[in-house]
Amino acid sequence: MVSRSRFLLLFAGLFLLAAAPVLWCDTLPLFDYPNHLARMHILMEAPHRAALRTYYTIDWQPLPNLAMDVIVPALGRVMGLAAAGKVFVLITFLLITGGTAALHRVLLGRRSLWPLLAFLFLYNRILLWGFLNFLFGMGLSLVALAAWVALARAPRPLRLGVASLFAFATFFAHLMAFGLLGVLVMGVEIGELWRRRAAPLEAARALIIAGLPFLPPLAIFFFLTPAEAGGTIAFARPIRKLDLLFSVFDNVDRLFDIASFALLVLAFAFTLWRGWVKLIPAIIAPLLLLALTYLLMPSHLFTATSADRRLPLALALIFVAGSCWGGQIPRRAALVLGGALALFLVRLGVVTASWVESDRFYAGLMPAIDALPQGARLAVAFPPSAVHSEPTPLVHFPAYAILRRDALVPTLFAYPSQQPVALAPPWRKLADATPPASLWTDYVEGHPDPALEAAVRQYDYLVFVAPRPFTLAHTAGLAPIALEGRFQLFRIDPPLLDDNERHR
């Protein structure tokens, strides 16, 4: 048992440490982050800026992917967009760690330091990809599950009312987080029914009642959320499921992260074997159901990529929330938690050093973005291999031209079933005609396509980005502006459209 004041003090200290890389860096090295910020800028500024209204349209729909789109622009009007983006990341951290602690508290019935282990998992592969809406929604689902467990003996209307509010909030944050909450709630109910040896009719009735809060959001999804054409269901090799478990620690230094993950797994296995750490009975069924969901989840689900990659983090957090120190010797507990703290501090130091180095690299590229004329049209080229998370990603860095110069950047996330921002029809057509991989094949790999190069002349500038330095095979019609090994910016000379046609 630990006092509230001591727990809050330690929680606040760990949170401030975890926030250091986010607060330190001007440009966060998260793969999708620049693209998300660009969309926030459009939502905030399009009513006041002609170039943005020319290139983009805003169409609010009941989409299950709106956490950032609702929160960040509102914060941005108060503190500026750069600060608002960071605050959103920190709120996400708070939901993940605070939700884990709250769930542990209601499951165990008392406070302990054990759920502070959740801080170990904040810097993971999902964060590095920049899947922020999912992470926010996952944290929200942990808080919602804690509320569901805490209200187990409350009047049914109160419990279902609170659950309905959380179901709606999680649904609009992110669809997979909503599904995660549904799986966990059903797991809790199945476990309780199993322990009571409930009759089949009673069990069916209880599960139907538990599912009621999820029905209105599901109705919205099936009848009101716009569907997107295309998409497939694809499964990777089953052995990949084991590899993806490492994603909870996989971040900026592969060798160090593998060693850290192996150390953590061995430590957990040893403490479980010795009986020092035990699972709280109420979490066993949800954990098993979530594990089964992970095993059955495809790698590509319609328009959602890396669907199964997102679940190991949830498994790790549920394990932390649903386990406790069962040993009788306090010194062993102190040793385990002290080792976890040391690992957290070392990993945080590695992440901070990497982020600071990336921030310096991005700062060296920003002058090239700032030199673009207001409302410029910027084509983007990169190889398929670039769509991979790395310590200093560049694929979406050109989206900063939207934030800083109100530019047209055709790689903006603008899918009708996922975002409330879209490219205006003429520019959507141009974006479809100039895919980044095709531009790379033409100019870097040296396979010219006259039709593609004619379409490129409708832009003002062309930027190439890649994981490694490269050289263009030909530069016909291109005038160099900035040449950094992995980032090369050219003016298209002359463009097909003149400046008088820019905002027609």
C-alpha cells in the first residue's frame, strides 16, 4: 500500500521526465506528425487564407479518427499550433499512464507503485510512426475500462450511461481504440460470468447489456460514416506476430531496444515463475481475449495499415494494469522497481539524444521550406522503401510547407473515411497523376515518363526525400534550390501554369 501523495509525487516526476524529449525539440521526429500538423493548420486557418481554400476543402463527417482534429485546433487558437501539437502528445502520455494506474487501482482495490511500469512503454514503435489518434484513443479506453470496473456495483443506468459517454468519445478518437474497448469490456464480463458459473441465459443477457453502449457508435459507423472504396484484408506470416511483440520497445536504436526488451521479458518471466508477480483474476479473461484478437487480427484491414501492429502495446499495458507484486519481501519489490526505473532513465536518455539530433537536422532544412513563395505548389517524390519508421523520418517533412507557406502538398492525408480535410477536386486529380513513387522512378531511377513530367509542370517545386543520400538520374526542367543528401528541393522551370493562374 502506498499513500496517494507519494504515488502522485512519483507519477508527476516520471511524467515530467517522459515529457522532456517532447518539450525539448521544436520538430518531433514522428513519421506522420508533420502531416497531422499540416491538417490542423488547414482546419484552423482555411477560413482566413485564400491559398488554403483554393487547394483544400473541409467537410466534417462522423469519422472515427478525430481526436487530433477536434482537440489540437482548439488548443492552437490559445497557444499556437506547435505548442498545441506537443500538448496533445503529452495528454496522450497522461491518458496511457494514468489510465493504466486507474485500472490497476480498481482491479487491485488499493494503490501501488506497480502501474508506474507503464512509463517504460511510452516510447514505442507506434509512437515513432506517429499514430497519435490511436494512442490517444487507447489511453481513453484504459480510463473507460477502469470506470466500467469501478461501477460494477453501481446502479445499472449510471454504469451504462458512463460507458456510453466513453464509447462515443473512444469511437470518435479512433476506430481501433473503440474496438479495443469493446474487447476489454466483454473480457471483463466474460471473466465475471465464468467466476460466478452463470447460467447460459443469464450470461447471454449480461453480455447483451454490456454491449448496449457500443451500439449507437456502431450505427453511426455503418450508416453515417462515409465509406472509402477499395481496401483489402491481408494477413502476414503467422511468425510475424512474435516479432511484432517487440514493437512495445522498438524505437530509435534497434540493438539497444532489443537488449532492453529481452531484459524486460526475462525479468517478467522470472518474477512470474517465482510467484513474485501475479495476475489479478479479473484481468485474466480480458487479457486472453485481447491476445486472441491479436492473433486473429490481419495486418491490413481495409484502409487501415499495420492493424495488428497496434495491439502488442495494449497487451503490455493491460498486463501491467492487471498484475501486482505478490512476493512478501519488500526488498525484492524495491529491486525490481529500481531496475525498471534505471531502464526507463537509460532508454529516455537514448531517445532524447536521438530526438535532439533529429531536431537539429530538421532545423537545417526549414530555411528551404521557408524560402518557398506563399501558396507554392510542391510535388513530392520518395521511393517505396522510405515508407518505414526511422529515427529521423523525412517522408512527410514536406508537409511543413502547408504550415509555413500555405502550400499545396499532394501527400497530405485526405481520405474521406479518415480525415475532414480533402484536396480540392482539380488538385486531387493532379495528386493522383503524380504519385511519389512514380516521380522517384522517373527522376532518380532514370525511367522517364513524358506524361508524368508534363503533369509535374503544373507544380512550382519538386522535392525528393529518402532514407539515404541519392543522386538524380536527370534534372531536365529542374533548377536546384536546396541539396542535402536525403532532401533535395528543385524549382520546376518553367512551370506549366503561370502565377496568375495559381489561385484560380
